[in-house]
Amino acid sequence: MAREVAIVGVGMHPWGKYPEKTIVDMCVEATLKALQDANMNWREVGFVASGCSPWFHMGGLLIGNYMPERLGETGVPVVNVFNACATPISALREAYNAILNGESDTAIALAADKYSGGFFVPDKYVGPRDPDYLRFRMIGLTNPTVWALWARRRMHVVGTEPWHFAKVKEKNSQHGALNPYARYRKVFTVDEVLNSPMVCDPLTLYEICATNEGAAAVVLCAMDKAKNYNSKPIKVSAAIVATSQFGDPTLVIPYLSRSAKDALPIHSEIRNAAQRAYKASGLKPSDIDVVELHDGCSYHELAYLEAILDLELGESDRLLEQGATTINGKIPVNPSGGSSSLGEAISAQGLAQASEIVWQLRGEVGERQVKDAKVGLGQTYGLMGNCSICILERAF
Amino acid sequence: MEAKKKVPMKNDDGMPLFTWPSDNPQLIGSRCKACGEIVFPKRPQCPKCYTETEEEILLSRRGKVYSSTISYLAPWTMFKGSVPYSIGHVELPEKVLIPCRLALHPSGQPLPIGTKVELAIEEWGEDEEGNVVLMHLFRQI
């Protein structure tokens, strides 16, 4: 019988601006919190998978190796992963697989990021046919403009109105107000969101998440050892990465053309990852009690939820109108407040999602508790059509 | 003072993106000889069937808006003087979707989906050497 893997500890450094701390300082804090939560000593950690931050040289790219440098040179294997916004769950996947395949009985996935400077700009030109350079230079195609193109297509196809996008922000701001780890804890109304400055039609400033700083860590072990560390183990039922499929007309950053044959449903990388995650876990969309998904902007919450739960296009608008995606609704989405409230610390965001889901499944989040949540799903989407998904289940 | 040199924007390996100079400029793409799939810009390998039998083709000058937006922020120096600017996803008859600039409509609103548009070449900011860069965009017919 295949091994089962449990999460026995999580820890987060609050999301926000911390000019007095280095990225390594923040990562160490999150790591120590997660180890404390797991009643585990650093010397017991058998495998380290870290999410790299691309904005710093060694401190970001080799951040996993800074943990033994700070906490103790135990000889532990360290793997540093970068997968754009899909980085953190990709690191979780490495840690999960190390236990699943018997390489280790314990592991930690950890990540941190510090990029609170706003809009992304083109990276260095890497050579001929670099589409990322071309899309910025030729078209001025920033990430939010791509999302705006998706959003206006959605408005045309399923009748979503600007009101819906604003309502997503209002709902997430109500959730985020209850989260001590969130950077933005002010509640916004639909009118305030609609009246905030237009960034790229139809997306307004308050509907686009801010880039940010944060750190998070998740401690895992073989399920048969879980009770040694925590009386409330959470099973990792899937930790999956998948990419987009040719024939999907969705404009993927930084591609400069797409097939217009409409052969495949949109957001194929999310559908691919979700289907793989359901297959790996033996679960189905109706088993999911709580979702933490990647709301880079309000559009994502509507479109990604449909891809994750295999719903008809437009169904998320109805769920939103019914209040079904609030903490007390039938399928709560982003009870943490999402990236909308936390801000997005790219390389660490998925581990913040995993931490929130673990706390939800343990019943430890007070006012933002989803009642009797047993199964949670976390999802982040990475540049170039890379989607990561984890499914976590209560195992106590 | 010497007039500034006008140069067409090129793909970064020096490959032109459109025919120029021309009275009827066209985007340069490629078609897979094996499966017929068309992509832009021209590339050596087919993204659908993965064979390396691409041939150069000139794309239709007219298409229709698949989606469009207007950006009120410019994160990249070349666009600083151009705000607001319009971006679209244009569908060509070859069944290919191309993200590209759109000429800003006098109303200031994004062009409705389905609007018929035609390729034009316009001056588009200056490059690092101070040349005026010529760039393709689509304009409402």
C-alpha cells in the first residue's frame, strides 16, 4: 500500500512590508513557527524543499540552503524550486514526494518573497525569440492587461458585469479583515471598488492584488509517525503541477499567438491540474469544502473556480450572487481574504494557502472558520501556463 | 538637426515581424507543412504537432476583435508617453489569435468584441539608440 503523508505543522510570517528584515530573516521566522507547531526539532527534518525568490541573488535563489546556515548544518538534503507563482506548491510537491517515495520520513516545504514594489517589468533580454521581452516591448502587455483581456472576453461570453468583479473584492475584503496575517484588513464596498482608479478596463485598482512580502513553511511526515508530532494531522491527498494544452484559446503570458479554433475549454492548465489532483486523491469536486485560489485579480476568482470545480462558464457569477463563496456559504472561497487581502508574495503564496487550509481543517481560525471543513484545495497559477494544486484532508 | 532614423520593430533574432516598407504591410507568420497550424511570429517548430517543417506565410491584414482593453498605466519606459493605450486580442481568418496594440478609439472606450480591424504601421516611441520605432497595430475599419 502506498505511503500516506501528513502535514503536522504550519507557520507564517505575516504578509506586509518589512524593510528592516531580510528575506532570509522572514523565512527563518516562518520555519521556526512551523517546527514549533509540529513539536519538531530542526535536527529531525529529513528533507528541505524551498520556493526560490528570483529577485535576490543567493538569498532568494538558494534560500533553502540558508536554513541550515542559520539553524544547523545537519547534512539534510536541500532542493530549491522556482516555478513562477506556482513555486510554493511545487516546493510542497517536492517535500510530499520525498516522503511518499521513502526518501525521508520527515520534510519541510518553506518559501519567502519580498517584492512589494508594484508592477512587474520585463526581465533582462535573454536572447533571440524571447517572448517575454517581446510582449512588453511590442505591445505593452503587462500581466494585468492580459487579465483584462480575459475579463472582457468573459463579460462578452457569459454576461459578467463590472459589479461582479467588485463584489469579489468586497467579499474577500470582508474575509481578510478577520485575518491577522493579511496586509490589507479594510473592508471595501462594491461602490468603493468600482470608483477606485481604472488600471486596465474593466479592472480597477482595488480589484488587482498588490505584490508583497511574506514567508511560510509547512512541516510534513509519514502518516504513521504523525501522532508523534501533532494530534491533528492533515493528509496531503494531492500536490500537483500541470501546464496548458495547445488548442486552448486563452492568451497565456507571454505567448504571442494562440489557436482560434476554440477546440478546448479555457484555462486548460487549471483544468489539467485539477483533474490530475482529483485522480491522485480519489476525490471529486463536490468533496471540496473550502478553496483557497489564486486571485491575482477579481476575474481569476470567477474563472478559476469554474476550472477547479469543473463548473459551467458563468456559474461562479451565480454562486457569488447567492453568497455561496463567503465563509458561511456552500463553497467558501478564499476565507483568508486571498491575495486580494494578503497581497501576493509570489514564491510563498501557495504555502500561505496551505497554512490557511490546515488551520481551517483543524478548526483553529476563529471568526473566519468554515464550519466543519474536512477537505480543502489550494491553487496557484504560474507565468507561462503553469498551474499548481494541493488537496488536503482532515486525518483525525 | 538630422531627422531621427525610423526602424521597424524586429523579432529579437533580427527577423522582421511585418513586411516593410510596404503600402500593404502584412504580419509574417509561419505555417506547419505537416498539420497546417499557423503561428505568429514565424518560428522553426510547430507548437501543435512538434514537427520542424514550418514555412513562412503572410497573414491576412483584416481581422476582428476577440477581446480588448485600455491600459491607464505604463510600466515600461517606451510606453510612458502613450497612456492610455489600447491592447487587443485579434482573430485573423487563418484561425489564429494575436495579442497586439489597437488604435485608441476617439470615444476612449475599448473596441467592442467583433469589431472589424485592419493592420497599420505607426510610429511607436523611441528605442534605446534614439531611433523612432515603427510598430504594427490594428485599427477599426
